[in-house]
Amino acid sequence: MDALSRLIRLARLRGSVDLRCLVAGRYTLDNPDAGKGQAPFHLLLSGACVLELPGRRVEVTAGDLVLLPRGVAHRMHARGPRAATDVERRDAGPYALVTDAASAAAARGGDEEERGGPDAPVDLFCGHYSWEAGPGQVLMDMLPDVVHVSLVNGTDADADADGGAGHRGAAHLGRLAPLSGLMRDEAARAAPGAEAVLDALCDVLLTLALRGTPGLGRTLWLASAQDVVRTVTEAVLRDPAHDWRIEEFAGLTATSRATFIRHFVRETGMNPGDFLTRLRMLLAADMLTRTDRSVAAVADAVGYASESAFGRAFRVATGETPARLRRAVRALR
């Protein structure tokens, strides 16, 4: 199993769609702080939006997914030539549906999925990923505050970089087109099992997002094509108990110590020691919440001869002691 697949499985994240927004006019969705253990996401299938965060605005175009690992309060502004009118919010089976008069008329006319361009009705799926305390939190803490990626294929993303941003219609969503079509179909029909299908598709979206997209912000370390990061991640996951040294990592990647550190920090935003500790704590959290191994045995399995040193590192990474984390997770089961 490749490193990305293993990390996602270890994190045991659960995705859900909460709301679909279909509006042809300007409209704002207010999103409160998600709280601990949840990370909101937004997938834009058509139209254009602006994500507003404290001190930051992010342009979001069709085919983009935005994930907020810290769950911070934010606003999504749907763009349009004029303000949305007759906005209605109603229950639509597994999620809430927000529509305005113009988008409802477009849907009745059957052109919901065909129109492209910046004035196309906004079709926005909003949801969240949740996790139990433990490995999911460790993984999310290793991600940037805002994960913003394009899920279209590389050629479409490159074309947008040359001035086509915001002009993608459904026919130009590249590899996202089949997935978006299935999401729209399941959401519209609300047939038995639709919620389970949408939740499963959220898992696919997460994997695609964590692969990253070169050219739209920095590629996530999880998806780095650089041998430096991939080799280190795979080595640590394969043998977390090994007494890893920077010189050994440099040797594995056939680089000098200084070159290894420079490339590694550039790709991950972390120094090698912090990265090693976080990967070990992710594995430890998984063992503590999934097995009956003693804390001492878990510590030994991830390279700590001292249970107290392991406990300190674990608390820094997760905010909990190993024993307290285990009790908290078992109390929820």
C-alpha cells in the first residue's frame, strides 16, 4: 500500500455532505467554527466563489475543492451579476438545499450541468470530515490551514493558469466530470442509500485533494513527487521504531545532509525531526485507539525506549496523554 493510502486509512476520516447551494445570483453562506474533530470542505462544480477567512480571501473556481483542517469560521460568497432573489433553504433528504429563483428556473430547463463561464449558476457542495480523537487529528494538524486544490486534470489546470479561471463548465471538469455527475445525480434523486453514496464520494474527494495539484499553491507533502519526502515517509511508516537520523535519511535519498534538509523543509514546511515525531505519533494514536497494547509497548513500537518521553511527545502532538486518549475514544464506542 502506498504511503498516502495508508495515512488516509490510519486517520479514519468520515466525510458527509451537509448542504448544496444552487444560486445564480450573489449570495453568502456563513459557516461558524466547526469545533474540534471536524474540518469543513467546499467543492465547486460550476460558477465562481470567494472564500473569506480572517485576513485572507481565496478565489474558488469550478473544479476546486477547499478543505479547512482547523475548522475556522468562514464565509463563502457566491458570485453573480446581481443579488440572488427568492432564496429558499429546504431539506432535500441527506442534506440541505439552498436555491434562488434563477437557479431553480435553470434546473427546470434542464441546463443545470451544461452552462459554463463566470456567470453560470453556482453549484456548490458543502460538507465536513470528522474523526475521533487520535490519528485523524494528528494528520489534520500536519496540513496547512487552507488546502485549496483543483480536481480537474493537469491540462485544464494549466489552461486556467493562463487566464481561464472561473470559465470551466461541466464539460471541462476533466477527471472530476464523472464524479460530479454522480454527485449531482444522487443529490437530485435522493434515492435510498443516497446518503451512503455521497459520503463514500466524499472519501474519494479527500484522496484526490490530498494528492494536490501542482500550479495551484504548494503541492501537499502527502502528494509530493519528490523522492526526498516520499522516501522518508515510506521508510518511517515501514519501520517507525528505527533510530532514524538525518544523515540516514540523506543517504536514502542520495543527497547531502544540507541538501536533504533544504528540500525537505521546502516540501513539508517542517523540519525532519518534527515530521518524524508527527508520523510516529499518528501511528501511536492508531495503536492506542485500535489495539489493547500497553502504553509502554506502543512507545517501543514507535521508537521510544522511555514511556515518559513518549508520553511527553504524544501530549505535544495530540493535546492528550496516551492513557487519556484511549479512555476518551473507548467511552465513545
